[in-house]
Amino acid sequence: MRRVAQLVPVSDSDDPRVDDFRDLSRADRRPDRPGGRGLVIAEGVVVVERLLDSPYPVRALMGVRGRLDSLAGALHQVDVRAYVVEADVMAQVVGFHLNRGVLAVADRAPAPDLHRVLTESRRLAVLEGIGDHENLGALFRNAAALGVDAVLLGPGCSDPLYRRSVRVSMGNVLRVPFAALPNWPRDLQLLRDHGFRVAALTPDADATPVRSAGLDRGKVAVLLGSEGPGLSEAALGAVDTAVGIPMHRDVDSLNVATAAAVTFYEMNASPETGGPRPPVSEARA
């Protein structure tokens, strides 16, 4: 039998059927806070499409008619309810005006097994202390675009599935595998045991320039720390090498997501062209 979403009109903002979408700006709705419900929330047509195409079990959608019409193709592949509302009803439900006009909520998918991630990956981003949700989302978007296979989360990192991170990543947190490193920094040895060379990105003047560090060869994991404090001494003491991005005009550092993009590009540069390697699917075609 063909699966298709059910379009259900809702005219009352107090309707309990849309409770999953209610008061999204309140702190106790955040999945990374005590008392949070742990729901994954996607905003906008592109991000909702990516949620529908992800392993995360979708519970429902809510949107204005025009945005739901834009999702018609994707909605023909899922068996969920899509609540059709007017813009003012949506604003009353979520607690603010939503320009993107459509939301979807999903339950969390099981976290991938860390050992499987390490076995199946060649390029890793390892994060320590990335607490800003927008930086975290941008990091995941860069990782997806520039060929990083997975992201590993050390201490002090925010939840990648918080609504703002999902939005800034354009839904790419739903597509790039991520896993926690619970034993920090001892788990960096686990990466070595799986054949990874571990490099730390640092503004230290003695660091090897990222372009000449050979990050495009072999299995490589790059550590990135928070803006300001940077990587901890414990993390820096547990890596194989330190790499940096040369700066001009006395600029001492870049935003962490920008620095990550530069580094990810170099990790996947083709030695023949100097440009990015093709995706695996194209390389094997």
C-alpha cells in the first residue's frame, strides 16, 4: 500500500494535536536541558525534507498550505500527519512568528556505534567545548559539504539536535553521523588504535601550516576547540601534530566554523588538482 501523509486542518491554537510544536522558545523545550522532551525539530522546506529522508522517526508536521504544497513529493513517501494552519495560528502555537512556514518534529534515532564510525570513516572532526549552537550547526554544514565522514563530540559541546543547530546546519546534522567521546582525552588513543593521525587546529605560531600538513593523506582526525579558550592543555597534549591557518594583517584567528571549513577543504584536497575530491559515489562510478 502506498504511504502518504495525512493533511489535517487545524484552526485552534489550543488544539492538543499540535502540542509537540508548542512554546518552542522556552528553555525547558531544549533537548539538551533537564526536562527537555528530546524532540528533533526541523524548520523550513529544505530542512524538513532532510528530516523526512533521515533515520529520525517523524512524528508530525505543521505548516501553512503553501509550504506543505512545496513538500508534496516528500509527503507522498511518509505516513504521518501534516497539520495545515494559518500563519497566525502557527505563531500562537510555537510562541513566535516563523518565517519559514513549516515545521516537523521527530524522535531521536539511536546514536551510531562509536567503533563502527571509526571503522567506516577516513576523515573526522573532533570537537571540544563547542557550546554555541550556531557554530555547531555551521560546523556540521561544512562537514557535509567538504567530505568529513563523521563528527565526534568531546566535553563541553552543545547538543547538535537543538533546534537552532539543526536550522543553521540546513539539516545536515541529520545526515552527518556523530557520536560522543565519553572518556576525554583518553578516547583520542582509541582513534589512533583505529589508524587515525590526530591533529589539533591551533593559532600557535609554531603550528604546521594546514596546507603543508598532509591532512589529505591517510586517516585523519582534526580537533577543533571553542573560540576564546581553544583546546584544553589535556587535548593538545594528546595529539600527534598541531596545525594552523596562516593569517594576514595581524588577525589572530577565525571563527571556529570558518577555520573548520578551511581545514576540511585541505583534508579532502585532490593531489592532482588541488581541489576537493569527488564524493565517494562519483569516485566509484
